[in-house]
Amino acid sequence: MSYGACVGDAFSILLHLNTWQTKLFAYVGDLLTVFITVSIPKLMRRSSKL
């Protein structure tokens, strides 16, 4: 899930944040990517049962 970390990293660099904030944005971007990746199949199964 390094793509989410790269997006968070790039966003923080565009905002001219310092090092620890860049790492925080990368971590949050990574967590969001994992959450979305895990949520999509669950949503797909719910919608197919309707």
C-alpha cells in the first residue's frame, strides 16, 4: 500500500510541511489506502445481496 503513502507524502511536500508532518501524512495516507482497499469488497458483497 505504498501508493497511499506516496500520495500523503507528496501532499505534505506541496504544503511545505516539516519532516515529522510529512511522515505523519504518509502514514495517514497509507492507512486510508488500506481502509479503502478492505472496505470495497465488503460494500460489493452487501450491494449484491440486495
